[in-house]
Amino acid sequence: MKTSFRLLARRRFLPLFATQLLGAFNDNLFKQAMILFVTYQVYSDPLQETWFNAVATGIFILPFFLLSALSGQLADSRDKAQVIRWVKTAEIGIMLVGAIGLLLPSVPLMLVALFAMGVHSTFFGPIKYAILPQHLRQDEVLGGTGLVEAGTYIAILLGTIVAGAIAGSARTAAVMVVAVAIIGWLAGRQIPPAPPSTERVKLDFHIVRSSWALISRTMHVPRLFLAICSISFFWTIGAVLFVEFPPIVKNVLSGNPAVNSLLLATFSIGVAFGSVAINRMLNGKVSARYAPISVIGMGVCVILFYFVVRGWDTLPAGQLYDLAGFIALPAAPLLLGTLLLVAMCGGMFVVPLYAFLTTTVDKSETARTVAANNVVNSGAMVVGSVFAMGLSVLGVGAVEQLLFVAAMCLVSAWLAQKLHRACD
């Protein structure tokens, strides 16, 4: 099999990969710096921390729900490389606002920048996948998709590590987010042209009408419907995990910000490894063959993670493990190992499904197809966040909510199996 890593030596892929990696790094660096500040310096109540994380998640994904239809139309009717340059220019201004919020510090200003970064990601998201069929051969698309996904989580890993390392220095974080935005703008300028294959589509700025039309146009195709439903349920699961993760680390595992970064880094490594491994297993063929077993494996590992966390010896209030102390704990390797396996299975599950989106339709419609997926995904993530908040209000703790995550994996497996039977 031809390894997908050779794509990193090609100008038709490397600048896009670098631009996406830098954007994901900056996005995660800012979000983690904000969340760590609020979790460890503002709130001291688990319910408040859960609510803040849920609100922050909702603010970030709201633009995906509102603007994905417009972003898909724009990407399919304009040169995708040019749209990327516009988006990366806007990122510099957004990060200037975020930097001011970190320096003051001002939680409302940070949330404004977070919303704006959601808008930035909404317009960049469809392009990073839709541009691949234009620049890559058919047998390279799965490998390219896997590398983009792996690069995203490597960037999340790096952003998480850096955010944890500079958690006490808002000035350093502020300078870094602006500097990385500028470097990302320079990388974006190197992406080769990707002109539209059809005449320019008239942009529809009516949010509800354009979103409904986009979803209706896409979801009637059976394999797209099943792929989008599978991905969306996966991100519902992800939203619950993202909301509950920081409170679990602080209040159950008794970890400081560096420990939080370690666990998020472990998760990122797992997704990156799974994203690349599935391309090797499928030999470059776009297929949902391993999707059902991957998400079932994810659910089993979530249950194992639940039992490890439930049996954890929590320190008294106000006492937290540092990184060295946490790693030295006898149960730490088992905890990190189960989390790594959860993430690996997740990466193996979702990468082929994204490849389905970009190879099923004509190249002139790929961005709108990804955008339709983003609309449904964002709605699913909102449902997941609200679900986590509702369970918290009803008294269901963050640890117990892991069991709901495991149960939802069964639904994802059922949807993936239907996709496999319909398409493979």
C-alpha cells in the first residue's frame, strides 16, 4: 500500500495540512487557556464548572448551526484557497480580541472571541475536507482525510500541553495566540488554487431557509444520510465527554491543570493514531467495514474508564495532584491506557465516514455536503451539551454520565452497521 505520509511532501497537501494544524492548535490553546482559568481560578463548585463548560461548548458550536449553509455555498462557488485566506485574515483580528480578554482578564470578552472562533471554524471546516478531492487522487482521499484528522488532534495535543504549561501566564498565552494566527495566515497563502467547477452560486443569507434547503438536498441520499447520522451521534457522545471532562479531572481525579492537559493529550494521541491506522487497515478504500466494531470498542473502553474513575481515591477538597504525583499513582497507567483506547477507537470510527462525505457527491457539491453534515453535527452537540446539563441538574454526577456515553455508542454502532450494509 502507498503510504499516505508521502502527501506531506506535496504542495497540493502540505500547506493545507499546516494551515489546519496551526488553526486547530490556536483554537485549542485559547479554549484551554480560558477553561483552565475559569475552572481553577473563578469557580469552586462542580455544578457551576459543568454549566460553564456546557455554555462555552454551546457558544463555540452555535455558528456551525447558524452559518454552515452559508459557508458551504461560499466554498463551492468561490476559489476555496481564496476563502481560506479570508478566513485566516479574520483569525488574526479574533485572536487580538481574545488576547485582550486573557490580559484583562475578562470572561465576557473571552466568550466573544470564542464565538468568533466558532464562526472562523464554521467557514474553514467545509473547505478542509472539500478541497481534498480537488487536490488529491481518488486513492489518496482517505489517506488525506486521515492525516487532516490526525493533524487536528496532534494540534489539540500540542495546544493542550502548551495551555497547561502556561496556565499561570495570561501574557504568554495572549502573545502566542496572535503569533500563531499570523503564521497560519502565511501558511494559508501557500495553498494552491482550487477554483469552483460550476458557476457561482447565489448566496442565500436567510439562515433557516438555506440550512433547511441544504439538509434536504443532502439527506435524501441514503449513504449520506447514514454517514451524517453516524457522525452526528458520535459528536453527541463527544459533547457529553467534553462537558464532563474538566470537572472529573479536578473533582474526582484530584488533578491540577497539568493533569488535565495530560489526559487531553492522551486522548489526542489516541485519535491521531486511530485516524492513521484505519487508512492502513482499509488500504486506502473508503469503507465503513470497521466502523461498527470500532465504536463498540469505544463503548467498552468507556465502561472500563468509568470503573477506573469510580474507584479513584479522591483527595480532600483543595488538594490536587501535580503531574509527577499523578503519574506515580498505581492506577494512573490503567486510566491513561483506557482513555487512549477510547480515543483510538473513536478515530477509527469517524475518519472513513468523513471520507464518505467527500467521495459520494460531485466535487462541485463537496463543501455543501460537509456543511450539511456540520449543521446536523452542531445540533447534535447542542443536544449532547444540554443532555449533560440536564443530567447534572437531576443529580447525575459526571462519572455516572459515562455510562450514558457507553450506551450511546451502541446506537452509533447500529447506524454504522446499516451504512456498511448499504454501501460495502
